[in-house]
Amino acid sequence: MAEERFYGYRKPLKGRLQVPGDKSISHRAAIFGAVAHGTTTIRGFLRGDDCLSTLSCMRALGADVTDDGDLITIRGTGFEGLKEPESVLNVGNSGTTIRLLCGLLAARPFFSVLIGDASIHRRPMDRVLLPLKKMGADIWGRADDRYAPIAIKGRTLEPAVYQLPVASAQVKSALLLAGLQAKGKTVLTEPGASRDHTERMIRAFGGRIESEGQAHTLIGPQSLKGTDIRVPGDFSSAAFFIVAALITPGSKLCLTSVGINPTRIGMVDLLRQMGADISFTNEQDWNGEPAADIVVRYAPLKAATVGGALIPKLIDEIPIIALLATQAEGKTIIKDAAELKVKETNRIKTTVNELKRIGADIEETDDGMIIYGHPDQPFSGGSADSCGDHRIGMMLGHRQPKG
Ligand code: SPQ
């Protein structure tokens, strides 16, 4: 009975809803719109702080951006139209912004400095700075290039032939943005498939890039052409509602026009393995990005083990998957997820600690966590802290005390 459960909502969740636009795609649309020639319009842009930071950095670099509250219009002047910013570029809390801008600005012939908030200044930047230096970039970071602030004296770069040590869309995208401006063939190889929004967006803006398995090849320099972008709903936002429905008996939700890019929806494969009833209808193509309505119904779930190649495809969903696993019968193991340690917080620690504080049976491991699901045992309750991390805050928001 719904009212006897501690986790989940008291009443079944029923209806249709649209989640906000995809964060990763919004960042890229703002950057590519500014460096393309001609007009780009963006519908469905995510007006969260992170993407607004990207937009404000692009404005500071000279991009002509107007926002009527619905449609964003960028009149792009090509890579060569960007100009030296008058002040430091502040990315706020956005790792995507700082890393992608490193790649973009390393090839522009001017000086720029990138800063962010305290969390950004603790996140590793050497993963981007080292390969950019191999391309010839004059780029420096605090503590032997490990952290921001970052200073860049832009110059002509060599193309990259680089094997990424970890699957990272931000590293890949930074190097692709640099490679698009360098003369010759850039070839990047990843150990696993990270999200491919940059590759799709290069094509949407008339650029050329080949992907074969985990190898991505482009020949620079390239000139891009402005286009009309529709940003689908963010699967990572939809994930919170999917879990809310899955843990609340009697629920059925339809989440409309959500991005279902295969590199982003590893969680759907996992949920099906756990016994979830989840399906896609009304499939569409939005500028090369697949989108669909997602229909999800409550179902009792069983534990699963997740690791390997699936991890990059559900990395941002792991906190909410951990919560879900507390309500799935048996022992769920999440492994090969050490990358979680270098997100806005160490998401292995924050997920485990905060769920433990309210009574979950969960333990930390070196590269993930183990969750013992007890669907029939209420949590003890208590207070928990998002630790300033949006994905932890949203996960904890599902907690609804009994009584
Ligand atoms: O921008 P930020 O803060 O790094 O965003 C996060 C998030 O959870 O909001 C990570 F903290 O998502 C990353 C994601 O984990 C966004 C992203 C992208 O848009 O390219 C790629 C992923 O990171 P990675 O490790 O693949 O580079």
C-alpha cells in the first residue's frame, strides 16, 4: 500500500509532463551558434545557471546573443570573429563550460582567463590541459596545470592524435573544438563511448566528423554554418521523475519529448534489467538527436549489477539509481564508476553518506557502491545535505517522511 511506504509518494503519480531542455546540448548549441557563420536560433535552451554561464562567456567573447525568453538567437561570425574578453570568464559551477572553452580558446589568437566557483577550482583540468599542450597550446592552470584558474595565450595548434585515458565527453569535446580550428587530421580514441552530442552538433552545423567505434576523426580547419536548433528534454532530469513513478505504486507517467540519445540512456537498459516497465513512443529526430515520449509505470524491482561500458551512459544518474536500488529487492552493485569522485562533489561519498544518514543500507567501495534494497522496510529518517551538488539535492528531494 502506498501510504505504508517511507520512500515514494503518498499518492500515485499520473499524467504527462515536459522536463527542461538538455543541459549538455544547450551548452553546445550556445558555443557552436557563436562560432558558426550566420544566424542560429535555439528553442528549448536550458536556462539553468550552468548554461547561462556558457551564454554569458560567449557574449563576453563578442557573440551577438539575444534572448526573448523563448527563443535564443545568435548571430555568429565564425571562430575568427571571437575577440579577447575584457575580463576573466567566470564559468560558475559548470565543468562543461570551462573544459569546452579551454579547447575553443586555445586556438584563438588572444589572452583569456577562466575561473569558476570553489567546486570548479577543485575539479581536475589537467585531463584537458595536457592533450591541448600536446597540440602546441600555451595554456596553464594552478598547481602544475591540475586546476583552475586557467590562463590561455591562444595560438595556432597542431591537430591531435590522442588516446583519452578515460571516457569523457568534456575532454573529447574540448579537443574536437581545438581540432576544428587546427590544420590537418585530428583523431581521438576513447576507451568507452561517452556522450556524443558534440559530434552530432558538428554535423548539424554543416561540419564533417567520422566516428568508427570509439575513434573520432575530423579534418580541420572547418567553417560551420548557423542553423535552427530544438533542444529536447534532458534525460538526466527525466530520470528523477522516472524513479518517482517506479517507487510509487499505481503510478504512470508520460514524459514528453525527452532526448533518448543512446549514449545517454544507459539507465533505461539497467531499469529494464531490474524489471521496470518503461517504453518510448512518438520517436523523432531533433537536429540529429533522437527524442521520444517516455512512458513509465510502477513495477516492483529487483537488484542488479552495473559496471563497464554502461557506466559512461548513466554516470550522471548514479545518485538517483542508488536511491532506486534501496527500493529494489536484493543487493545492487555499482562498479567501475571512479569518475564519480571528480564531479561537482565526490558523488560516491556524498550519495552513500547522505543516504546512510536517513537510514539506507548502503556502503562505499573504491569505484562505486553496494546497496542492499529492502522495499518493505521504512527508512529511519533524519536530515541530509545536498553538499551543493544539484544531482544529490534532486535525489534527496524524493524523500517523503511517513506520517
Ligand atoms: O558540467 P558539469 O558540472 O561537469 O556536469 C555534469 C553534471 O552532472 O551536471 C558532471 F558533473 O555532467 C557532465 C557529465 O558527467 C556533463 C558532460 C557534458 O555535457 O559533456 C559530460 C559528462 O562528463 P564527462 O566525464 O563525460 O566529461
